Amino acid sequence: MPDVELGDTFLGRLTDTERQVLYNLVEYVSIKKIAENMFIEESTVKTHLKNICTKTGCENKTELLVAALQAKLVLPKSKSN
């Protein structure tokens, strides 16, 4: 699978946790809901979003969300047996 361009970087250059936060951003938008879904603190979500924005060159969460939507990122669905 080719690496997806995301702002000034590529999806593959984000950490696994940053990618999960980003996928959850696309799915839930709300920092509170992202934190609840990932079982982490809201402050941790904010830190990850700040790091992702720095890497991608996005100014804020909204700009990051737009970049993710333009890259057609979707939350990977878990496999059920």
C-alpha cells in the first residue's frame, strides 16, 4: 500500500498512536470522544494532535481534519472472527 501524503509529510512518518488519533479525529472530531474511544486522557489526545500538526504543517485541528479528509483517510475497521 503506498504511503499517503498528508500536509507536509506522509502518513507513514507518524507514530502508530498518532495515526490512531488521526483516524479517530476523522471518525469522532471531538477530543473528548477520541480520548474515550482510545482510553487515554484528553490532554494526551491534544499532545498527539499538536505533534501531528507540527509534522504536517497544519495550523490546528480543523486544518488537520481537512487534510485527512482530502487524503481520504478512514478509520480502519477491526477484524471480527
